[in-house]
Amino acid sequence: MPEYTLFLGCIIPARFPFMEKSTRLVLSKLGCVLHDLEGATCCPTKSIIKPIGDMTWYVTAARNLALAERAGHNLLVPCNGCYSTLKSVEVEMRINPGLREEVNTILSTAGLEYNGTIEVKHLVEVLHDEIGIPKIKQHIKKPFDGMKIAAHAGCHMLRPSSSIFFDDPNKPKKFDALIDALGAKSIEYETKMLCCGGNLNNADEPEEATALARMKLLEVTKKADAISLTCPSCFMQYDSRQYLMQKSGEKLNVPILYYPELLGLAMGFTPEELGMDMHRIDAAEFLSKWDSRYNYLKKLKEVFDLPSVRKCYECGACVNDCPVVKINPEFNPNEIIGRLLSGELEAVIESHNIWRCVDCYTCYELCPQKMGMNKIFDKLKHIALEKGKGPKGFAASIEMFKKDGRLGEPTSVRKKLKLPEPPKSGAEELKKLLNHINQKGEENEV
């Protein structure tokens, strides 16, 4: 079982203890052993403490690192600001022997020394690189399938890149991958890497801090169900400041979820167990939508192989090869499949468009996995017919098949061509077999 020393910093224990709660719960479930760091102080935050003097910043951080080194385990940090400070000092102490000697001389007066034998790890780094997505997926009980999440990595999870190397500082992927691992979709959006503006509050510029937060929130209201992050300072901006914005009349209502909360929910922990009632922005609407989506997809799984359907939708390579699309550009089979996945089954089967699939197998033969959109449309047609929906001509043909076992009866034209009498119909025997199928129930999984 992996062991880490947990560094919580100042804001999480003081203002957002639910972040600590969710972190401890999910890491324990994933088999991690966490050790508290006795004697820890502020990391210290760079924007406030470094202006006092570089050595104050270095010594305070190095003291925390020395305590962690004495404890004997790598330092796991669930706060972006703390991580950026501690990682930066860890790296600078390693590559700058003169700085390390100067800092250790000061630390020695307290009986401490830092030798660089432990590493500082961000929570996202540990989850993605050390625990791994496959193991996380093994613990998912209630996925966020179909939910759209705006990942906000924040500035200090990834920067400065001179010290932090575990992901790209401008186009990160690992946090998105952790969100996708829960079944959700981490969306791309214009303000994705925009700073939250939290430090403007320390500069006595609350209006500018609000303006930066508003930019992201306004975009996310149109594109995602929630924002997920791992930074308490960013959380303060997007949750607490959003609350003040809403009190002033702005209608935003964007739930802000600390990533371990999102992971905890998918693992089966309740919002109450995770302490989510301590948020200023109520997540009830988000949770209700998630619950509805989960139940909808659970029923859909009884009929469709959803992973295959989702792959088909995400690929969409054969859409323009569909013969019907060539003569009717408004027919978009991929869009119909997307609507099915997004919760619109009833609207889809009400639409005449599902009957435009002509079963030509073009998509099937072009598909490397031999999936073919036609299989999905076959199933949609079946569901529609079960609910009494479908084109009149289609219904008439089905009725004829059920009655006579054929879609047409031989006529006297055969005699004109001197063809023999047709063989005796097996309609009655077929009727018995079809009754047997109806009693047993159709098995219908694509």
C-alpha cells in the first residue's frame, strides 16, 4: 500500500474541511496510507510571503520539506498553491547547492536539515501517474456518463514549468483524463486556462477579481454542468464569490466540485458523507441531473451496448458515406445517436428520421470494428414499434408478415409465365414460432 505524508496547508483545514474529508475518503478507498505532518506551517504562499523576502519564503518551505523528509514519505499536496511553492523550493534546493547550504545553515538552528530525499507530489499527479486510471475505474460504482465537466486546473498545479514537470503548463491533459475516467466528459472551452483572479483580492481589487471569475462562469453556464478543480483559492473565487454575485442578482448557478468530491460521488459516497452541504453554491440540481442520467442510461444498457454506441458516436467517420445523407444533408445519423446518449430516447423514436436508415450496410462495411450505425437504428426501430410508432407503410407490411408469413402473395401472373404452383405456405407453423418468441421475450442488445 502506497504511503504519503499529507500536507493540507492553511485554507483547507481552516475554511474548507470538506476538501480534506473527500481527499481522505477517496485515497483510503484507493489503498493509500496517509500520515499527518506534525509541526507544519503555511507552505508559504508565494504571492503574500515572498515579497517579504526570498529567504523567508525559502526557509519556511524548506522547514516543511525537512519535516516531511524526517517522516520518511513523499509529500502529497491537495492544494495548488502549496504544491507550487513546495515543489519550486524542492527543485531549487536540489539544483542550487549554494542556496541549499544557506537555507540548511538556518534550519540547523532548529535541528533540521533538508537533503532532497523526498519528492513533493500533487494530488492529481498521484492519482494519474501512481495510482492510475485503470485502478480508479475499478472503484467507480455510479459513473457520470453524459455529464459535462469544465476542468479548471488552475495556475499553480502546473506552473512554473521550471520546477513542475508532470503535465503541460499550457495544454494539460492529465486532469481531464481523471475527469473522463469517471464517465464524464471534460469539455474544451475558451477560458479553460484563465487564472481565477483570486490574488487580486489580496491586492484590494475585488471588482477585478470578480470580473475574472465571471468570465469563466459565464462561459461554463452555456457549456458544462459543473466546474471541477483542486485549488482552495480557486474554489473560493468560483464558489464563494459566485454566491455574492448571485446575491446581487446575477443568475449563474454553476456548481463547483473539488475533484475528490467528484471522484467520491462516483465511488458511491453520499454528498452528506463528503460534506458537500458546506458549499455556498448548491449542487442539488447537478446531483439530480446526474441521478436522472444514471437511471436513464441504466435502462438504456438493457437494450444497447453503450460503450460500443458511444464509440460509434465519437467516431462518426462514416456519416458522410451514408447514401441517404448524400441526398438529404439534413439527415444526420450521428446526431441522432448523440441525442440517444444525451437522454432523448423518447424524442428520437418519435422522429421520422430513424426510418431513413435503409439497412444498406454501407456504414457497417466501412467500420473497422464492424459496428455500423445501422445496428443502432435497427434497435431504435424495434423500440419505436413496441411503442406503436412507425410509418404507416411499415406497419402494414408487418401486419401482412404476421398474418401470412409473407410480404406478398403469389398472383395469377405466374401462370402467364408458365411457372409452377408456389409451394405450400408455412405461415401457420411460423405463427406458432413467433408466438413462442413473443412469450419468451425478444433479446435485444446491439
